[in-house]
Amino acid sequence: MFDDGTTSREIEGWLCETDGARLKELWRLADDTRRRHVGDEIHLRGIIEFSNHCRRNCAYCGLCASNSGLQRYRMTAAEIVEAAKKGAAQGAKTIVLQSGEDTYYDAQRMCGIIRRIKSECDVAVTLSIGERPALEYRAMRDAGADRFLLKHETTNRRLFQKLHPDDDFEERIACLEELKSLGYQTGSGNIVGLPGQTIEDLADDILLFRELDVDMVGIGPFIAHSRTPLAGYSDGSSELALRVIALTRILLKDVHIPATTALATSDPGGRYKALQCGANVVMPNITPVKYRARYEIYPDKAESLETPERNIARIRRMAESLNRPISTGYGHTLKHAV
């Protein structure tokens, strides 16, 4: 049903499928592919949202520089390291350092934070801090960063330019290629249901994931924010996002795919459903609660006021209900030896 020659048109057909029996077969095949290629373990990756400052004006994001109604914050290096230590103590074997594109955290600051986390916690470190010069990527890799997440959001160049008025699609892809050349395990991803996006665009996104040979893919539905240029548009479909997850799992096989917070926000059962149609990663928020509500990429984010301890405990209960163990390993890529 699927192979290396699967075409965009075939993917589009599954994204538009209305036959319930065929959809059940899609979910079953995705879950079986996940089991055979990445196993039953669920990987915990604790996210620290350490700054909501951003130099960009992405039309869908509540952190955009033009949002003057957002109370901005920056965590200190000591706060970031302390949050990482607490997350590691709760069983997170990867710490994800995520922020807007905030150049205050230059290479020197980031390298110091990375080195401290790597020396004080037994974890892998993922960065999600946007586009940087190659020399900065190299310095942070040398400091011990293992992975980098840089989502392309959409393959449609015209839509990308509309959504990212101060960015360039080709530069985004060039950054991903540079990260790979430096030895980072790389992640990309998209937003499902963006205004102006087509089913053809989503199929092209999945094929680009495969072409880029990424190690991780983050997929979630669009959620409109009232203080962005896309205020008032309808949210994306969580069910369509699940189809994109399932098809990505079937076609890419051994990538890590998170059950995203955006899915949990769009549908209270979204994370549970994602883990049954291809996902194998959960990324609990371990940012100190006093900052949590201000990292508002989209509104009403799930678990925004929940302590890291309660959040991770709930994820463990969900894993138990699925009869799947929480991994005690770092969750490195399965594509090659690390």
C-alpha cells in the first residue's frame, strides 16, 4: 500500500479518505509501523520555554515581535539549569531548550547553559531556537547539544512567505542542511490547517520530511491567536493532523514523532490518539509555572498551569493505560549510530 514510490496524489487520497473502514486500516498500519520500527517505548522530552522574546513576525504566532500585548520574559541561566535538573529527576531523558528567536541568548550564553546541563544532568539536549549563523550552530554543537528542531511549517513557498514576512523558505531549508552537516539530529515539522493551505501542500510536506531525511517530525493543528494577523480564522482539524502523523509514520518509519501539545489543546484526547497512530514521544512542559502562561504561541495551551510533576505523572498514567513503557534511554535517532 505504501513504499518509496508513494506519490503526492496517493497521499492526498488518504488525507481526503471518507471510508471509515479504510481509515481504521490507516490507523492500524501506522501503529504497527511504529511498533516494528521504533518499538513500544514512549520517550519523555521535557521542554523549557526559556524566553518569549522574538525578532520575527510570523503571522500565526503569539510571540511575534508585533504583539505589544504580551508580557515578555527571559529566564536566567541558573533558572534554566534548575528546571532541567527537576525535569531529569522526573525521568525526562531529553531536555528541549525552546524560545522565540531571541538573539540575547547568543552563542556564548547558550553554550554555557548547554555545558552546565550536560555536566549536571544525565540527558540529551535539543535546541529549538530558530535560525542562527552556521558558526553559532557549530559552537552549540561543540558545547554538547545533540539535536535541533527547526520546523519548516509549510512547503508552499507563497504561503510560507505570507506567514513569514521577514524570513525565507530556502534559508530555512539551508539551515536544516547545515545542522545535519554539523552532526545534529535534526527535526522539522508543519502546521496542519493553516489559512490558505491545501491538501496538496500537506502531501508535499510529508514528502519533504522524507527528502530531508529528518530524525524527528513535529505535527500539530493550527490554533488561531487573537493578537496575530491570523486572528479570526478557523482552527485546523485535529483529525487531519492525526492523518498527517499516521502517513508520516508509515512513509518515514523510524523517525521520532511527538504527540504534540497543540493536539492536546485542540482535542483533550488528541495526545492519546496520536500515540495510537504513530507517535512515540511526549514533550511535557517543565518551564517554571510563573512563566508558563506567557509563552503563548497559541491561546489556552494544554497544561499551561500544571506543575511538571503532575504533568509527567499524568503522562505516565496514560502510557500505562496503553501498556507502553516510558523509555529510560536518551531517545537518540534510530537512523544511524550516535
